[in-house]
Amino acid sequence: MQLHHLSDPHDPLLDDYRALTDTALRRVREPAGGLYIAESAKVIERALQAGHRPRSVLTQQKWTDAVAELVQGRDVPVYVVADDVAERLTGFAVHRGVMAAMHRPDPVPVPDLLSSISHRRSRIAVLEGLTDHTNVGAVFRSAAALGVDAVLVTPTCADPLYRRAVRVSMGSVFQVPWTRIENWPQGIDDLRRGGYVVAGMTLGAGAVELDELVAESPQRLALVFGTEGDGMLGETERMLDRRVTIPMSGGVDSLNVAAASAVAFYATR
């Protein structure tokens, strides 16, 4: 660990953390720079346990002992700043004490990810075009808690390693194997070749209720969740093996995608 006490928020050493508002991160920092930001000691610890490499750590003086324990044995620069410097630097009040700029791991090809799932009964999730990073993080947290084997995200889906998604997931984006499925929705055929029944959660007419899918109990199941506003693409719906809905009552027409994913993961466990 290399400790650096810095007082100037304009110091070039701190460029990775500069103006980390959500808009700035989405447009500039991620993913073009090959980095993502992990916020809080617990999230950083989970990232390190997953084998991700830190480029640097940003912290306040009172957290330096905890950071030393966190990154022990690693040759990583730790930038120590005052609270007001951290806020001026990042664009928000840093309440969790520590942040790290992490190198993004190389993406795993979809066939390699699927072949790494060795047990016979398997469930995976596909996130098609989700735009809200909070929803993405919440889906990953449910996937980790409810035993989903992997998550695939389509090219238009929000980044699971975006700071807010990582924070909402409580670091579970590092627990659940995931990658991007670039060829979508044609990639549905690749899932079928892997033995998966591909079922999409939809409000469309003619969909079967979730209980019917549960009763069918496919050995390998891929659950597809569409974007928050419009749901799945029409082309995707036409390629599905099953179209599935969660029946509603009380005048509610649908659940938020994160809530729907938790229901579906639990029901098909």
C-alpha cells in the first residue's frame, strides 16, 4: 500500500474520481476508461474476492487503518483526502469512507459462461434493455440470494458495474457470474443449444401464468426480463419458448422489474 495525503482536488492523481455524478460517469468514465468505481469497504472487499484488480483507493484519514487491512499485500496507491476535498472532487458527499477505482475484467464469452455451469438443473436471467441502474443492482441482489447461476445483459442494458448498480446490489454483481450477450435477440438460439427453455416475463395477451411454468419445471431455464417502460422487444417475444406472466390483483397492472425478477427467481428455484 502506498499512502498519499492529498489536499488539492485538482491533483491529476485523483482524475479517476473526478465529478462522479451519475450523468458524468455514464457519459465519460464508464466503460470507455476500462474502470469502474466500487464504493464502501464491503463492496470493495467483494470485488477483491472476485479477483478484480484495484487501480487506486480514495479514503478519508479516519478510515486508513480499515483500508490498510482491506488492501494488505497489494501494491496499490491509497489517496487520503479531507471530507470537503472528497466532496469537491467527486461531486457528492462521500459517506461510506472509501472508494476504489477498479480495473474492469475482460468479458467472458457467453458459451464459456454457460459451459461453466456444471450442475444439471440451472436457471439464468437475461436483462433486456433495463435502463435504471437501481433495477439492475436489485435484480443482481435477488439473483445472488435466490441461487440464479448467471446473468446475461443485452447490449442496451445498463452497466452492472456502474457505481449505483454495484452499490444497490451490495456487491452481489461480483458473486453472480455475468456477461453481455451481444447478439440479441438472435442469441436466444444459443441459449436453446445450451439446453435452456427461454421464458420471457410479459404482460402480453396469451401468456401463461408463472405457476404453469413452475409446474412444468424445466431443468434448464432462462428467464428474460424486458425494459422498465415497454417490456421486451416484439422480436424477442416472437422467439421465446414460453411467454409468462405474474397474475395481478387489487387493480395493480404489473410489478417493477426488480420485484418481478425476485418473484420469478423464488418461484422457479
